[in-house]
Amino acid sequence: MYECRNAGNKFRPVTSIVEKAFYVFLIALSIFILGVQIGIKHGRELQKEDICIEYGYCLPN
């Protein structure tokens, strides 16, 4: 998985392109999931507002 090579006096792990792509995929997936959660929260707030307007019954938090 990791291989250390001597580059001067610094040791750096050598990562494959597949591993970097996997990390990019995980970051993109986490951003997408966060966006979905924020959208769900916003939709529920709008739903409460619509019920209040349509039926005149305001739901408490």
C-alpha cells in the first residue's frame, strides 16, 4: 500500500493513482451526502410552512 522512498532527506509515501481516485471519490460522496441532508432539512421546513399557510395550523418546533 505505502512504500517509502528516500527523496533527499525526506521520506514520502508513494501512492497509486487508484488510491488517490478513491480518496477523491470518498470526498465527493461525503459532500453529496451533506448536500442531501441539508436539502431534506430545508424541505421539511418548507413543508411546515406550507401546512401553516394552507390549513392555518402552525406546528411547533
